[in-house]
Amino acid sequence: MLRTISVAACCAAVFVCPARAVDGVHASEDAPVPGAVVCSVIDARDNGVPDAALRLRNVTTGRIDATGRSNDEGRFTFERVGRGSYIVEVVDREGAIVAIGRTFTVAPGETAATVVRLAGRTRWFAGFFGNAAAAAVASAAALGVTAVAPTGQAVSGVR
């Protein structure tokens, strides 16, 4: 079951390796060999997140090309992925995005590996103070105050 996480992270790594022939079968030069994407979902303590709902989104078309769920170790492989640029999304039960990995490219015959890291929980008031600070900065900028000296005096020339 996907853990409920209030803030999702943004840290991901991508590696690309050429695909190998399976059981001695090689694709002809005429037909493009599909690629694959190996994904790991980890939490803030680097533990695998089991049963995470995953979506493979083509960033060029915006279309979701595949879905899946991570195994007990937080891993999943998207098979038969076409050429293109992708991201892996972790979603909650309602389909809302919880975390997004970095953009990566899959070429014919390659396997891309990506890691999506979920952030830990944040306090309920973290967003409140972040929004209050943004509002204060926006208000100051609207009044022409662009910087404040350590003494608290305006240094922008507007008084």
C-alpha cells in the first residue's frame, strides 16, 4: 500500500544501458527494438516503497504510456517502451501525483534506470509560513521595497 505522504520529492537519478539479447535472440536491423525502464521508488530514508502506483508519461505527447505497481522492494520495470523522453510519476489512490522523477530518454534497445525519492512528512504549518513569507515579499515588492538592510531600513531608495 502506498504510504500517504504530504510532500513529494524531486530527487531522481537516471542511468541508461544498452539492452542485451535475451535467449540468444537478436532483433533485425529493420525493426526497432523497444527499450525498457527500470524504476525504484524510495522514501526519505532510502527504503524501497512497496506497492507504489507508477505511471510512465511521455513528456513529448503528455500521454501516459504505461502504469504499474512497485514490488516489495520498491522496484518496477516498464517493458516495451518506445523511443522518447519520459518521466515516472508516483500517484496516490485518487490518481494525484505524489512525486515525479527526472526526465530521461529511451532509445531503441536501451534500458533506462530511474530512482524516484519521496520526501518525508512536513509539519502542517510549514506551508502556512511559506505562504506568509511569499505574501510579505510580494507586498514589499509592490511598495517598491526590494531589499532591507540588517538595521531594517529600506535600501531600495523608496521611503
